[in-house]
Amino acid sequence: MEALSLYELNNLVRCRLEDTFVDEYWVQAELSDVRSNATGHCYLELIEKDERSNSLIARARAMIWNSTYRLLRPYFEQETGQAFVSGLKVLVRVTVTFHELYGYSLTIVDIDPSYTLGDMARRRREILRQLEEEGVLTLNKELDMPLLPRKIAVISSATAAGYGDFCNQLAGNPYGYVFYPVLFPAMMQGDRIEETIISALNRIYEHQDFWDVVVIIRGGGATSDLSGFDSYLLAANCAQFPLPVITGIGHERDDTVIDAVAHTRVKTPTAAAEYLIARMHDADLALCEQNDRLLQGVSLKLEREKQRLERNSSRLPLLFSGYRIREEKKLSGFEHRMQTALHARIMERRYKMEQLLQRIPFLLSSRIEKEKHHLQLLEQQIQASSPEKLLKRGYSITLKDGKALTDASQVKPGDHIVTRVLHGEIKSIVE
């Protein structure tokens, strides 16, 4: 049996495939490993995953020639608002090719953006449905927008033209309102949109009491970068944020997921500034209206009080005359009662004084007798306690050097002592 070389076998396969797959085919697949080289050709993989297990069930190498890629990519991105990158589900028209060296591959010749738009819309619907099931979809919309949103936490790129337009619009407002915008930098394009905006929201949350509103703005970027704002985590953070969130991402016809959950969605950064200025102006007009109503009310009240005062002033002499007569009667009655009470008090005091004067001699005599009796008792006590009385009873007094002895330890052998009795003294020497 004659053997074939590998090249011959591959060449045979190529011829058979080209003879069999002569047409172009529309294929549904997911983009993977998308890259372009210096020549402008785009190389990628088309893959398919199992819907249940998400495991890979098919894969094919593919390419787009430079001449096609230069037209196909901007068309796709303009129509879908998405970058032509890995992860997108696409509907592409391909031709089947086989190369003896590189093997089986597909050449993409056309793409249907409406298919990708449908898939993107489906993903957005799934995110919104999940947020609704979790009960957080409309939380931010339910917050009260401050009447005077002056302290503004701005999430944007420092170099974005939209951020400059926003600040200039606020600073140059025709009413002279003062705003305090502070930038919290974040990426507004690329694959770090979700990460950096959530980080900025966390920094704002640390000082939430200071801020009135949060504004997320983006201007000048490509429509293809809007996919970063169709994120469940980013939408969940915005929906549950405790301050009203205003979005102005810069495209009128493209609604992202965070536009759907934000408190207020406007077209552009400039429109976001105009919304805040209008909010301030509405509050200003309402305040002016209240002020006018207050002035009218005060003027009407003053006029009514003036008329009432005039009516009362005309009645005042008559009222005062009656009041004076009543008060004079009260005063006269009070004076009479005072005189009667004073006379009765004087008579009462005079009677008590006469009684006291009558009792003084008796009280004085009784007091003298009482004191005389007390003195007699004291005299008897003194006499009973005198030394002569004690000596008469047989008691004696022992003296040493003229001082009475009360303790035997006060003397020693050889001391001279004197014992005094009722009649005379006895001198002794202590042994």
C-alpha cells in the first residue's frame, strides 16, 4: 500500500473541504483571545460553551483580514456601543478554510451587530431582574433629592473633558450659586471601570454625611467603552448607595444598567451640571415665592391689627373710665377693711398688754420665792460638805508638807506627817 505524506494528506483534506464548504455560513459563537498584529489582521478564537455547565464544547481558530477588519470593527462598535473584544456573543459570516501547515480555521467576512445588541440587552435585563428580585432596584430612586445640592462628590477621570465641562458649567452658572464639587478619580474606560468606581463610592461612603449628591460623569470616551457600566456589582452599589446618584455618561441613545438604577439619569456631564443648577434655581424661586407670600401675609396682618388698634383706641376712654371707677371702688373697700383690721389688731394687742401688766407682780413674787428656796438648798449642801462636819463624824485629814495625802505611795519611811482631827493635830513619823 502506497503511503501518503502528512502534507499530501492535509492537502487532500483541504481540497475536500473546499469542495464541500463552498458557501459562506452564519455562525453564532463567543469571541475569545482577540488580538491584531502589525499587519492589521485580526486573529481570534470562536468558542461555544454549554449553557448549563458553562464548559467549552466547541472551538475554532478564526481570522479577519486587514481590509475587512478596518471596516468591520468600527461598524460593529458604532452600532453596538461595545468594543470588539473577548467575551462578546456574535453572529458572524464565515468561510471554512484548511491549510496544510496551520490546519482548520474560519475566515470572518461579515458580522451582524443586532445579534450582539440582543445579547447585551438580554444581559442587562438579567441584571435588572436580579436587582429587582433582591429588592434594591429602585432604592436610590426613592431617596429624596436635597433642595440645595451644593456639596457634590464627582466620580470621573481627572483628564476627562466631561469633568472640566461639568465644573465650568457649575462655576459659570448665571445665578451666581456656589457649588463645592470634589473629584474622586476613577477609570471611565477600559476593564477597570467597575473596580475603580466602586472604590470611589466606598471613599465617599466613609464621609457620606458631608455630601449632598454623587455625580458619575464621563465625556469624550468611545461608545464601545460603555460595557463597563453594565455591571451587576457596580449597579448594586449604586442602587443601594445612601446618597442620590446622578449619571451623565455622555450618550443619549445608550442606557446602561447604572443609568437604570441611578436616582437621576441625564445625557451628558453638562446636562448633569444644568440639572443641579436648575434644582438650586427651583429652590431659589420657591424661597422667593414663600418670601413674597410671607411679606403679603405680614402686611395683611399688620393692616388688620392697625384697624383693630384704631377701633380699640376709640373705645379706650370709655373703657378706662369704667375701669377707674371699678378700681377706685376696690381701693376704697380695701382701705376700709385695712382700717377695721388695724383697729381690731391694736385693741387685741392692748388687751394682751394689760393682762401681762396685771400678772407681772405675781410672776415676780413667785420667781423671788423660787430662787430664795434654791439658795437655801445650796447653803445646806455647802454646810453638809464642810471639813468641820466631816471631822465631827470621826473622819481625819493626813497632811504632808501642808498637802492632803490620798495615796500611801506618796510617803516613804522617815517622812513627817500631820493627822488633823476635830480637836487638835497628831504628828507622826512614817516607818
